[in-house]
Amino acid sequence: MGVTYYHMVVGEVDLDQVFHALADGTRRDIVVRTLRDEYSVSALSRLYPMTFAAVQKHVAVLERAHLVTKRRSGREQLVTGNVETIRHAARLLDQLEIVWRDRLDRFGDLLAEEDGGDPA
């Protein structure tokens, strides 16, 4: 039996890229901060024990995954979180939770049948 691989693309959002981007703690923190407020890349770089260039790279990964958007304001690059992408990822996780709960319910029914009980 083969493994089924689900590559999810919703609109322009590649959920594989989203989850890859969110796999890193610094990037998750950047997303949370930028969902609350707009930050310049230089302001973000002061929040983490890494170079400006490293923070820029993290922001670029988030931008490719559509988790943040950047806009120029004078000399600064301002970063804002994209809640719509988070909603796409949340919907997928909700669907996976439903599948998992259904499996647990079926497992409970099987156990009840083995005990001679009524599965309902």
C-alpha cells in the first residue's frame, strides 16, 4: 500500500511552504508580531539575537509563503502579517482534526464491539 501525499495549494497559497515557514520558531514569532502590528525589518532585527541579514532571510521565507507582506515606506521595508494565509492553514488543520476524531470514534466502536457492548 502506497503513501498518499497531499500537496495543498489554495489560491496562491502553497500550504507546504506555509508549514515549512512556520516550522521555525523565529518565523512563527515574526508572524505573531506582524499580525498584531506592522514592523520594519530593522525593528524586527533588533528583537532577535541574529544579524539583520538573517532576519531579512526569515522575512523572505515568510513572504514567499504569503504569511507576511512587505511594503516600502521611504527607506524602510514594513512587514505585515497575512491573516488570510493563517486561515487557509487553520482550515486544513481543522479538516485533519475531523479525520482524526472520526478514526478515534471508529476505534472506540471496535473496542466496544470486542467487549460485547453496544457501539452506540
